[in-house]
Amino acid sequence: MRHPDPSTSADNAAVVTVELDRAGVVIDGRTIIAPTTLTLKERRIGVIGANGSGKSTFARLLNGLVVPTTGAVRIDGLDTAREAAKIRRSVGFVFQNPDNQIVFPIIAEDMAFGLKNSGLAKVEIPTRVTAELARLGIAHLVERASHSLSGGEKQLAALAAVLVMRPKLVVFDEPTTLLDLKNRNRIRAVIDALAASALVVTHDLDLVERFDRVLVIEDGRIAADDTPRAAIAWYRERAAA
Ligand SMILES: Nc1ncnc2c1ncn2[C@@H]1O[C@H](COP(=O)(O)OP(=O)(O)OP(=O)(O)O)[C@@H](O)[C@H]1O
């Protein structure tokens, strides 16, 4: 059983409000995300849909990695086009490919980098890093060279580097794709236990079946927005057609 201690908990329990206000993305004249208006306040949100439907682009809109070409995206009232640096302090993004995320040669250095920039006292950094790695069951990786890790270990280390910053919302872009069954279950348990809100883009429908809300994206539009049961059933039927 988990006993959260506010002084050491790696999570932040506040719920984030995401607002898309006619937000759309057009690249080279092609509509990738059609103008979309929606508010997300749930703690667990799944985003599913076919390859190339726009899921990653949608996810990237939420922390300013992609800026809408029409309309606006606001996180707790902050516009991603104007306040991306501030927003990234409360919205963490876990990339599908951890190589896009891990920058430093040693895992502990990679995790310490963001903490140093956030102004955390130097003496507190190793404790925060160690605690986060331990929470994900990978404390033994702390001094390992990033390039020597397996795909699954890297994925978990990249996740640790995001969570150590204690974001209020964690956006996951296909977090289980590289993982074996054991590590997939571990990520699933980590998402379940997060005090932070989570939005998860995935093809793994089981992962979102107990979430609060699931969006199905089709050709850059929110084609279904429902309970997991209803949204997944809609998507399965659509995929079978
Ligand atoms: N920077 C870009 N330049 C041009 N096209 C892009 C860019 N980013 C995304 N696209 C295109 O937008 C469409 C949606 O891409 P996106 O990665 O959002 O889809 P996805 O639903 O996450 O796909 P998958 O399930 O295959 O990962 C694709 O056709 C993709 O090629």
C-alpha cells in the first residue's frame, strides 16, 4: 500500500484544466488537427485512434511542443503560444522514444539537470533523484551510462526524469510500445498510482480501460469522446468496418 508523504511525494495532486479553444494545426496546407474546442479536467484521459490520425500532434499541443496555427490552447489559463516555459514546469511530456528525452550520459545527471534549473537546493537533488528511481523500481540504474540501458530501462529512466520534476499533468505518448509485459505492467501501475493527472496516447486499449475519459481521434478530429467502455467499443467497431 502506498502512503503518500507530502514532503517527499514525487507527485502533485492538483488537477490541471486543459482548454482547447478552436485550436487547430495546419502544416504545409494540410489540416493535421481540425479546429477543436474542448475542456479536459479529468485525472485520467486516454487518447486512441488509427496511425496518423493526429494523436501525437494533439498531445504535443498540451505543453507547447506544437503551437496551434488557429485558435488557442490554455493550461490553467496560460496560453501555450506565449507561456510555454512556464507551462512546461507543470506539464511533463514522456516521449515514445526515450532517446528523444535522455540527454546526459549518466542517468543521475540527466535527472539532476531539470532540478538544478528549477532552483532546487543542490543538497536536495540526489535524494529526489534516488527516491524517484526507487519508486519506479530502477534505483540500481542511478550511475549507469544512458546508452548502456535496454529499451525498457531507458523508457523507465525517461519517465523518472519527467516525474522527478513533480509535474501536475503528465502527457504520455505511447508509453508502452517498447516494453515487455513486465515493464508494461509496471508503467501501468505507475500511471495508476500517480497523484498527478495523466493524458495517455496509446494503441494499448487495455491501458485506458479504467480511465475517466477517452477521446478517439480520426483524421484530426475528436470523433468520439466518452467513457472508456463506450469510446473503445466505438473505435473497435470503426476499425472493423
Ligand atoms: N511536423 C510535421 N510535418 C508534416 N506532417 C506532420 C508533422 N507532424 C505530423 N504530421 C503528419 O500529421 C499526421 C498525424 O501525425 P501524428 O503523429 O499526430 O499521428 P498519430 O495519430 O500520433 O500517429 P501514430 O499512431 O502512427 O503514431 C500524420 O500524417 C503525420 O505525417
